[in-house]
Amino acid sequence: AQSVAQPEDQVNVAEGNPLTVKCTYSVSGNPYLFWYVQYPNRGLQFLLKYITGDNLVKGSYGFEAEFNKSQTSFHLKKPSALVSDSALYFCAVRDAMDSSYKLIFGSGTRLLVRP
Amino acid sequence: KAGVTQTPRYLIKTRGQQVTLSCSPISGHRSVSWYQQTPGQGLQFLFEYFSETQRNKGNFPGRFSGRQFSNSRSEMNVSTLELGDSALYLCASRQTSGGTGITGYTFGSGTRLTVV
């Protein structure tokens, strides 16, 4: 069965410092991986995705993520955090072998960037 | 290019009533999926529609249903509402490309349903 784990409910970081939001996944086949961000009372905004190719994926707002197949991880990173990055972040996976197109989401990680 | 539009944004219903939520996908997107977001269960897949056909359904009771129209707009219906149905309901549209479905999913802002 497909699953996604985001082990940290909350990540706290000071503005200007690098940030990492962790994500590990489990799928039968090859993974298609996504990161979304959610601001209060809003839907999900797409940040980036990994389908194939380069393990380092660059996305919106300066975010990037590194796909690590051996560790089944897809951690979200940003070199220098902004207060405006404070939000709820979701990692999601779709199994390439799954004929449905549903996304399996992690439980979310709240990022708090303090000034 | 307009995004995914969900209406209404907020809804308050009484237990036992039924409700219909609407989703208009991005122009040209033929696939629409629905997700339920609650604090306890997180984001859970409800169903996906493509070309007016339900392709997949998540693990939800039959009270949850949906449909898609020829213009790709979709509606979901929940009958006999329960308190536990209170949630943010998100719609996502996807540009189908060669059947691989590996393009990104664009989400709407959601409909916040409160059942009292």
C-alpha cells in the first residue's frame, strides 16, 4: 500500500536560516512525488514535483527538494527562510504502477519562521 | 488563465440534510478529483472523474457521490449529513497528457462545510 510520512508536526526556524521539511514514502512501483503548501483557509498550492531525472528538483518561491531512492525520501529545503514561508506543507505521492491518479498525502508539517 | 473555482466557499448545514458542492476546473482540464481534509484524518481522496465517468473512488460511504458534466465541471453530493462530515472539501483538476497523469494537480480554495 502507498503511504507518506511526515515525521514532524512542526518545524521552527529563524528567518534567514536554512529549512528542511522531511518526507518519506512507500510505494510498490516508481514514485511520483509532490510538495504542496497551504495557507490558512486556502487550498493547496503546488510547489514542485519529482517524476524522473535529476534528483534535485527546483520549485516555486526558492524551494527545492531532493529525491533519495535508497532512503525513500523527498525532503523539502530552502536555503534561507522567510517569515512569509510560515504555512502548512504537504508531501504527496502517486505510485506510477497505480492506474488511478489519486495522490496519497502525508499528515502535513507546520512551518513556523520567526523574525 | 483562471484557476480551479469551487463554490460555495462556506456552507453550514444541519445533520440529516444533503449538500451539493461545485467545482469548475481549469479550462482544458478534463480530470477532476475531490479530497476531504479534516484535522483528524488529514487529506483523503474521495473520487476522480474523467470525461464524465467516475474512474476511481476512495474509501468513503455511499452517501458521498459525484458527477461530471460535459464541460468538465463537477459536483459532489453528500446525503444524510453527519457531524463528522464537517471538513474542507478540495477539488483538483489535472491536465491529462498522454494518459500518464504525471502533470501537476491544481487545487481550488475549497468549500468549508460545517454540519451542526
